[in-house]
Amino acid sequence: MFHKVKAVTALPDYRLSVQFAEGVTKLYDVKPLFDKWTAFKALQDHPELFTSVEVDVGGY
């Protein structure tokens, strides 16, 4: 089951603040994903992509 995302904010040092519809806010460190998943490497190479993060339609 996926939790609906209400808001997401890019923070310094490749972290995300994610606020869920239930009112809980969690911090996620994206840096470990750079080496694990090739698709995430583009975020490290192009920081403007990372800072343009937004919630998709439907809260995903």
C-alpha cells in the first residue's frame, strides 16, 4: 500500500522532506540511491532536476 503524498520539498545535500496526507512528515536521504540505481545518478549530475521535485497527480 502506498501512502498519499501531500507535499515534497528538496533540501540541501540531496534530502527530501515528504509530507504525507496523514500529516506525517519524513526526511529521506537520496544520496545512497546514486550508486544503487542508474536512473538516480542523473539527479546527482543535474542538481536542478532534484530541486524541481513535485508531487504527481493523485499524490504519488
